[in-house]
Amino acid sequence: QVQLVESGGGSVQARGSLTLSCAASGIGGSYCMAWFRQAPGKEREGVARIITGSGSTIYADSVKGRFTISRVLLQMNSLKPEDTAMYYCAARTLSYGCALDPVYYNYWGQGTQVTVSS
């Protein structure tokens, strides 16, 4: 059984940094790992994705140059108030077709809150 557990959220001032972690169990080989976020009243949006076998990454335009995804971590630098949201890691047990769209991911963590104050 695949389980994803996020940690590392919290509160930070603008221009600060946070590192989120996603502990994955029950999944192996090459697969897609992604981070999504959802602010109150807004749709869930893709932040970043990595294909674990190749290391290929993609980022949302809003976070390019500020966020870095690895197999386990999402490093977030130069945070802005508009980054405030619940952050979720998600996995797709295939290593293709991994767009930054929630519909492609079949396993989800419980979420961790990130709050950025101005």
C-alpha cells in the first residue's frame, strides 16, 4: 500500500525559506512525484514534478527559480505571501504522462500548511 506523508510546513515571513518533505512508502522503481498546493477558495494547482528514475523536473511558472524539487524534498526560497496554501505531495505509479494536473496522480498525502506573511 502506497503512503505519502508530508512534513516541514509552517509560518515564515516573505523572502524566507522552507523545506517540505514527502516520505513515500510502498512505492518503488521509477515513478512521478509532484507537489500541489491549494489556497482557500482556489483550485488545486501544480507546483513541481519530478520523474524519480530520470530526475526530469518541471515547475509552474509562478515558482520557477525559487522552488527546487527532489525525490523527497521541495525546497522553497524567496517565499511570497501568494505562496500561502496547503501543500500536498502526490505520486503516480507510472513514469510517463506526468503533467502538473491532479487528475494524473493516484496517491496523495494529507497535506502540510505553508503560511507566508508580508
